[in-house]
Amino acid sequence: MARPLSRAAASVSTIVYFGAVGRSGTTLLERTLSTSPDFIALGEMVHIWDRGLRDGEPCGCGLGLRECPFWHAVGELAFGGWDSVDLEAIAADRRSVDRNRFIPLLIAPRLGRRRFRSAHARLIDVLNRLYGAVNEVAAASAPHAVLIDSSKHPSYLFLLRKMPDHRVSLLQVVRDPRGVAHSWSKRVLRPESGKAMERLGTVQACVRWVSHNLLFQLAGFLRVPRRRLSYERFTHDPSEVGTRVDALLARSSSTELSVDGDTVMFGIDHTVSGNPMRFDGGTVTIRSDDAWRDEMPRSRQLIVGTLTTPLRQVYSR
């Protein structure tokens, strides 16, 4: 693997991490926020090694990551080219470290065994270089822009917060669990690969909704700057994502989004992975996906509503 950027050469970045349960609309929120020149959408960066580089899935611009000018420049700056990266070694380190069950060790790596500590240190070094290079390449066209990472996974957030050269803040995106559970039950194909996206049963979806949100609250208790935004509030007023992120980052000026009422104008974002709408361009009308109200059996709605109380009531305030 190529020699790392020196600490003096490393580019310090500000990262807004979108934490959520899958099927919560984070791609839509991320792309709306990136209509401001102050923000750069990166998609689900947690998948850059497998989906992006190993499997050759395209960037949001339509090109493969190795061919995309943006990501090609990132690879050159961070590692001397993507061919210098040992994807199998990174995959092995991720399996050893990036798991929700390892979050106690991600909080305090010194408590882990030597194998965990070594894998953790290697992964932090790789990620520190990666995000530093992303920030430098992005700064060529958008100086001082904030990076948006919509990876969603709790453990990945706890991993990123250990990077020495980057500041990570959390926007916790919460969608009504009944809508989440209904979405997880549907069969959806990923256009990049043609493979079906993961599906979850009703109880599995509830467990994931509760556990993920509690873990994101834990991050807030550990002094990760955090704000919460509901998917439903965003679809009612798309400008709300800018308002919440401004508060999260304590920005003195308001973020200007390309939003007019319930419509937003998308450009091209160099996103690594995410919902298929990451490839959409032009004018998009934002509406809340409330199909679950009519399509989801009442019995399942009752099960989800019961299993997610009282956290659901707390978030509805």
C-alpha cells in the first residue's frame, strides 16, 4: 500500500454523517443538501471498497469509480492510485472491526485484543487518508465545503470519530418505523448490479429501528455533535435539512438550497452508493412516501407501533 499523506499534508475536513435505519430517505436528504455549494455529497462511503472498487459499481455521475475524474484523483492523492490498495486486507480489517457488536471496543480500542487494535489502527489510517484526499479534491471546486457521508451504519460512525484529522458530526434521520418496516418488506432491485436489496421481516425491521436509533443517541452522549430530523418533517419542508445542519455545525450564515416549495433541482453528485435516485438529475418533486398507510396490513402496523414504543413517541414530539 502507498505511503500515507503526512500529517502536515493531510487535509482536515468537516463531515456530516447521516445516521439512520435503511429506507429512511437519506439519499433524498443528502442530495437536497448538496444543492448548496457549501456541501459535497459522497453517498454511502462505507461501501466504497466493496461495491465501488471491488465490484465496479458506478459513481453517481455514471462512470465507474476508477474512471470517474473525481474518484480517480482521490485514489491518486490518498494511495498513489487505487491499484495500490489491498482491498482484501481492508475487507479483513473491516470484518474484524466495523460491526455494531464491537462498538464498545470502538469507543475504547485499548480494551480490545492486539488483533483488534492492529486492525483498528490500520483502518483508521486508511480512512484518515481517504477523507483527507476527498476533501482536497473537493476543495479544488468548492473551497471549505462540508462533506456529507450517508453511510447510516452506527459502527461506521464510531469508527470515523477516531480519525485524527477530521471532525465528524451526526444528523440522525428518523422515519416513522411503520414506513421503514413496509419499505424493508418490498422487493427492490439495485440498478447498479441488478441484485435485490436486502429485505427484513416485521420484527427484524423493528429491532433494527430501535437498536440503530439508540446507538446514535449513544454517540450524542459521547459528545459527537448531533441533531435529529424526521423524514416526515423534511418532506413537509425540504429546506429544514439546511436549517438542521446549520444548527449542527453552528454556522453563522444560512445554507441556500436549490429548493422551491416542494421541488428541488438536482445536479450531478459523485456518490459512491445509495438509493437508485442518486442517479437522478433535474427537477424532482419531494413528497412523503406514505404508501404504508394503505398497503401495510393493520395487524403489521399494530405490531410495529407496539414494538417501537416508547421511542417512537419520543421522536414524534
